[in-house]
Amino acid sequence: MPLTTPRFTPAQAVTLSFLGLIVLGAVTLALPLAEGPGKDIRFIDALFTSASAVCVTGLIVLDTPNHLSLFGQIVLLLLVQAGGLGYMVLTTVVIFALGGKLSLQERTALREQLNLQSGERLVRFTMTVFRLTLAFELTGAAILAASWWPEHGTRSLWLGLFHAVSAFNNAGFSLFPDNLIGYRSDVVVNLVITGLIICGGLGFLVLTELLNLKRKLPLSLQARLVVSASAFLSVAGMLAILVLEWDNPFSFSRLPLGEKLLAAWFQSVSARTAGFNSIDMSGLRPTTLFIIMALMFIGASPGGTGGGVKTTTFSVTVAALWATVRGNDDAVLFRRRLSDQLVAQAFFICLISFLALNFVALVLMITEPYAIMKLLFESTSAFGTVGLSVGHPGSVLSLSGHMTDGGKLLLILLMIAGRVGPLTVAVALARRQSRPRIRYPEGRVSIG
């Protein structure tokens, strides 16, 4: 049954499209053609890998360069590309294709969310998205290939393309066994990868607005909020990691100043949903892991290639809390009042996300023989679609790779919820009901 039938709401169409892509990717990765020499891929591992790619997470239960053949690596990259663009494509093309089935209020909300005045601009905007994606990925691939050419020769062309696509889509998959630890001191690699991560995580609407140099109007509230929040979180995260790990003999203490600064910056940016790592995550202090978990939980920005609760959701929540502390009736950002409905949605997303990942961590404590800190970190990484992991001693796989099949299935569900969005999943699962005709008297309850 096509997704454009009235049977499916837009939220259900988006969720089912992601699920369908994950299953298709799993079936393809389970083919013998996708297996590396002498390797055997179980379907649960193919399903996890497909979900991790489509949800642009980067958690690995397979050693990517060894378990997957070249065909398997190409399939993985296509899933990453489809998953990264999928959020934008599915929330514009698919939902607008369902526009004739939406109510007037839903159409108005959709146009406001996408900053589109009419459906005619949809094709133009979608083509802009593809052009931007192609431009960023090919430029990044060319620079990375040139940087790696002296070491890897012609293989650097594939390495450059793979890592550029993985970085722009905030996926974190790497073809190096140690991810990017071996290039911790390489300024070009670090700046190109973090630049692609940031651009992909800003969201296409904001990115197109920032690149519109002929624009005479001031930046929209969305763009100002996304840019300021992203800059603050990246710099604050960098400083926190730098201070906490400065004298840690298992991470930063033996590094020269330049490498410390580069590694702290890289890890702060990557923690916001990319999942690349230039330092050994298992050597970080618990306080640093806590900071990284906070960054992973917040994630990227709406309409981009990242996950998490999103920078705007976090910012609205903070603004509402600040207004409450000061006794103000309205939450305000950049001299703009935020609606009560927007504030309520932001709190709902943060609360349901917090409860979901903690519930998964609790269940994993029952099924998996690992410490709570490791399990909570893995759960947060899955929900934030980040891909960072403290790993398992002596293994290149994520901690997920050593979990039971049940634990892997839980993390798959968490990755889907983090990528599609907890609010979208909740709306997709809920039955559509007519607006109630009765409004009850207001009641008062003491809280706090």
C-alpha cells in the first residue's frame, strides 16, 4: 500500500519510510556479496549496521573495513546518504506529497516550519538541498583525498569520498580500524571533517539562509538560534574536555598543546551527533564522558543530518526555565516571544527522550554484563545518533558489538527514535482523534 494513502499520517509515513529503508539495507548487507573474505554476517548484525547507517549513528557491530567487502562498503555509504538526506527529503517531499490529505492547520504549520510560502518552491528547495550536499561532499572528498594521497595512493579517492559523505551526514563510520585516532595531529583532516559535521548539522534551511549572500533581510530567529547554540555548545564542550582531560595520562597529558586543542575541538564537535573519534574514548574520565553525554543528548539542529533532541529544543527549554526563575510570563529568545505550545513541545521532547534512553539503559543493565556508565553512554550515543562508544577491551567494535541480540534490538529502536524524532514517533504511534468538544473547568494543583 503506498504511503500516500489517507491511511497514513505524515508522521507515520516518515517513520515507515525509515523502517523500510533499514530493512532493505539489512537484507542487502546480509548477502554473501557484501561480506568480506572469510567473513560471515548474521542478520541481526546486518540489521543493526543498516539501522546505524540509515539513522546516521555510526555504532558498529562489524569491523567495517574487514567485515564488509567493497560492495558492502558502497551499500553502507548509500544507506548513510539516504539516511542523512532522508530526514529532509521525507519531511518535505513525502509530507508535501500528502499535503492534499492534510488539514489547513497542518499545512500552515508545515509551511511555517519549512519557511515555504507555497508548494511551488518545494522543487526548487529540494534541488538546492541536493546541490549543497553534492558540493560539500565532493569538496571535502577532494581535500581529504589529496591529504591522504601520499600515504594511500589511489585508494585515497575512495577513502576521501567515504569519510566526506560520512562526515557531512554526521554518521561517524570510518574505514580505518582506529577511526581517526591516527590523524589526531593532522590539521587538514581535523578541520575538513569538523567543518563537514558542522555544516551538515546546522540544517539545510539554516545553511541555505547563511549561504544566501544577496539576502538583505536579517537572519531568521531559527538561523540565529541554531548558529548561536551550535557555536556555544562546540566551544563550551571543547573547553570542558580540554580542562578535564588536560593531565589525564590515558588521553591528553602526553600530547603537545596543539594536539590537545585540536583533539578537544574535534571531540566536542563530533559528540554533537557525528561519532568520529580522534582519542581513545575508553581512556576518558567519567566526568568527561558525562559532558560528552550531555552534548550527545542535545545533538544537532532541526532539518539537518544529525539526531538528539536538537539545539533549538534545548534552547527553548532553557529560555522557558530562565523565564520561570525570573517570574516572567513569556519565554523570550532574541527579543521574540515563544508560544506556550512551542515551550510545551520542547519540554515534552526532552522529557520523553530522557525517560526513553534511561529506560533502555535500565533494561540493558539486566541483560548485559557491563557497568551502568558504559550502558548509559551507549544508550545516549544511540539516541543522539552519535556513534561514540567506550568500546570493549581489545576490540575495535562498539560496546554494542558485544551485546546480546536483545540488547542490539533495543538500541536499534532507540536509534530510530533519535533519528526520526521522539515527537514524530509519538505522533505516529498515537491514533488520530477529533478535537474534543468539551473543555473542562481549570483545576489547581500545588507543585514544586
